[in-house]
Amino acid sequence: MNLAQPFIRRPVATTLMMLAIIIFGAAAYRALPVSDLPNVDFPTILVTASLPGANPDTMASAVATPLERQFSTIAGLSSMNSTNSLGATQVILQFELSRNIDAAAQDVQSMIAQATPLLPAGMPSPPTYRKVNPADQPIMYLGLTSATLPLWTLDEYGETLMAQRISMVNGVAQVQVYGSQKYAVRVRLDPRTLASRGIGIDQVEQAVRSANVNIPTGTLYGERRALTVQATGQLTEAAMYRPVIVTYRNGAPVRLDQLGQAIDSVEDNKTVAWYGDNQTLQRSIVLAIQRQPGTNTVAVAQAVKDLLPRFEKWMPPSVRLHILFDRSESIRNSINDVKFTMVLALALVVMVIFLFLRNASVTLIPSLALPLSIVGTFAVMSQLGYSLDNLSMMALVLSIGFVVDDAIVMLENIVRHMEMGEPPLQAALNGSREISFTILSMTLSLAAVFIPVLFMPGILGRLFHEFAVTICTTILISGFVSLSLTPMLCSRFLRPPLEERHGRLYAASERFFAGMLRLYERSLQWVLHHRPSTMAISLLILVATGYLFMYVPKGFIPDEDQSAIFGIT
């Protein structure tokens, strides 16, 4: 049985089939997401709870313990770690790779609701959770600066306008604000004045609290209409606090400005963020964007960058928006480098084929198997939900070296029949019949090498699963192309060998190949005449390989230099 015969006798159908592979593969390539590595993030959820004023021991016993008892009953939970500090508790829940993070988040929310009655009554809010891995670095840093606006106004734009909108982007876990400068009024009291007037600081605190209220006043009902009474008691700036009456002494009011100063300031004046370039250094508000586990870094960063023009329109011209760090840029650069390597490998393979075949038309036939195999793989990757990452692209680069072998074997056998005097069509039928099952066995055996990688467990198996599937797909498609397109093109475009004069380049290459053949023949004769020495050298190489394998440095993945330095004090 000849597996290639239907394709040889139906060239139009074969051509349309190859065009379909190219069209679907090209469309899939445009839709494939870009990433640094396959998605191997463990589903991780961070639960936070606060109890102002409680020491770490109280947070551990009264807050963390009830939560941990409930979380321990969630299915698929692989590890749970809690950190307790002054007035705050963080519980990190890590689930198995097979667990869906959205379903895990629903279970976490249910367990928080069950643990709420067991928590202290003085908590300002119930515990909250976020789908984020605290060990992950933010994928993007944005900075806000202004030469004219005060920092609390800049902070309002960053936390209210930008952070809340960015948090709504699909794939964003949280937006942290560094150097937060929320507006606040600070009252600086003179202790000597307080002592001379016999006023305690608690009295001042109570007076300030009573003066700054915002409560509903009531409604006046009439026969025909009702009026809502509004009493604005909210003090929004320092000047409004200065005439506040703290108490009375000798029948005269004692106002706040008589006891100290009320100034416009911020809630935490001990934190600061700076932004600088080669010329200036100025205060700023920095937004750190973290992605959810299992999301694509490049897609999330691009979605955030698409919002930046809107923010610039909504904010005053004096506010400058800077991208301090964008992790997607290094990912795109690394993928572009791999793409260039793949194109260079394609060119080198085609060049080597031409140097040995020394015929442009004959070189073109096996070379077509390269782009068809790679483009067809893109369509399969898109359907499987894969991405263009370093491992999948590496699989394509590695496959370039051997996907053309099947086509060359098919071509050489058909040319051999033509050299025996057969016409192109008959040579293609006879040559493909002899070699089709050999090509099938070569393709399947080569793909079978990577089957064990598909069954590797744990995070390493998840990491290389995409690599194995990609390279197996490329090999299988190349085998299909070698059994269909290659013999069909040979039957239509190959010409019988004629007696013709070759140029100087052909003669020089022929002499070079003949010299290589003679050199190989002499080396082979020496090896066959010195079999014990050959076996000893082979054994020595084997032992040296094992020795070097034991001492070579080992690691999970290679280190990557992103041309960035982060220092933490």
C-alpha cells in the first residue's frame, strides 16, 4: 500500500489542503498570546484581616487560628502559611495545580463567612481575600508626578481615579500604592498652653471629633411637600478646624487655634516615593500592579497600558504619568530574539540543503516542509490554549533541524528512480511506495521520544508539557507533509537528469565532498583496525560524561537578565 498515492494523483486537493494549513496557522499565530513561560502558577489566594492595636500573639490566637481551622477543610489545599504582625494578619493559601482558582476563591469566601462569628467583635471590617501570590513581583510600576499640585491631590488621582479602574482590568489582582499621601489635617498642640488652661488632650480630641460630623439631620413633613434638612458638618481643610471651640474657661470659649496649629498634611508623613531621571528628582505616587495567578503577563500589561491615554485626558496637564517598569517589555524582547533565531535556523537549514543538492528547484521541495510544519503547529497551539513563550518557541527551533529529514529521504528515493530512467510521475509513485512506511515509522519513533515528558508530574511536568506537545505536533505535521506535498511536487516539478555541463562552483563542491568521503573512509578503516582502542576511548568518554554530569551546576530554569536592579532596605 502506498500512503502517498492519493496525494500524488490529486494535486489540486493536496494543494488546497496545504493552503488551509497555512491560512489557519497564520490566523492562529496572530491570536496566540505572548508569555515568558507556560502557565505554571500555583493557584494562590491571600487573605488579610486587621484588628488595630492588637499585638502579634493576639492576632495569631484570636484571628489567624479561627481562619486556619476553617481553611483547612477546603479541598485541594496544598499549603497554608500565616504571618501575624501588629494589628494585621496575612494567610497565604496555596492550592494544587489542578484546582481552579475561581472555584477555590468561592470556597475561601464561604469559609470566611463561617469564621466571622468566631472572630473578635472589634474588627473594623471582615477578612478580605485576593487572588494573588505575594511572592510574585509586580508586573508594572506607574509613577505620578506634578510640579504644581500638592501630594494629597496627586494621591487622590492615583488611588481613586487610576488604582480603582486598573483593579477592574481582567487579570489584575491588586494595585499597591507606594508613597501614599492621603490628605489629612494635623493638629499640633502646645503642651504648655494646655497645662496653663487646665485642658487635657482628650478634651481636644473629643472636640475635634464632635465638630467633624456628617450625619443625617432629618425630614420636615408638610401637607403638600417634604423637606430634607441637610446640616453640613464635614470639615475638609485645616482652616475650618481653627475656630472650633474646645471648651469654656471663665465663660469664654477656648478655640483650637489658641491651643496650637491646624495644618494641611497627610495621614502618613513618614513614607515617601521618589521619581527621578538623569536631571531631576521629585516626589511621586507609585502604583504597583500585580497580576492574578494563571493570567498572561503581556496581555494584562497591555490592557493596563491601553488605559493610560484615558487617564492622561482625565487628569490636569500638570500631572505627569510615567511607566517606571514594564515586565512585558523584557518578555517581548526575549520572544523576538527567539523568533530571530528561528528564522536564522530556517535560513541555515535551507542553505545546507542547497549546498548538498546544488539545485534550486530540488532544494525548494523539501524546504517547503519547514514553514508548513511550523505554521500548522500554531493552529494546534491555539486550539490547546498555549502561548508563544520561550519553551514553545524553543521546541519549534529544535524541530527545524529534523522536520526536513523525512522530506529529504522521500526526495532522494524518488530522484533515485528517475536516475534509473523512470518518468517523474512513475518515479514518484514507486519511490513513495518504497519509503512511505519508513517515513511513517521515523515520524512516530521521533515523536515517541517526547511522550514520557507528557507524563512528568508536578510543576516541572506542567512546565514542559507545552514543550513536548509542540515538538510532537511539529514532527507529526512534517511527516504528513512528507507523505503528501513532497511526493506530489516531485511528480510535477522534478525533471529527469540530463547530461549537462556544470559550473566551477559545482566542480569545486564536488571535489570538496569527494575529499570528505576519502577522509571518512580512511578514518573508518583506522577505527576498524584498532577496535580495542576505539572501545577504550568510547568507554573513557562515557565515564567522563557521567563525571561531568555530577559536577555541572544545576538549576530550575536559566537566569534571565532584565537590565533592572531592585534594592530593598
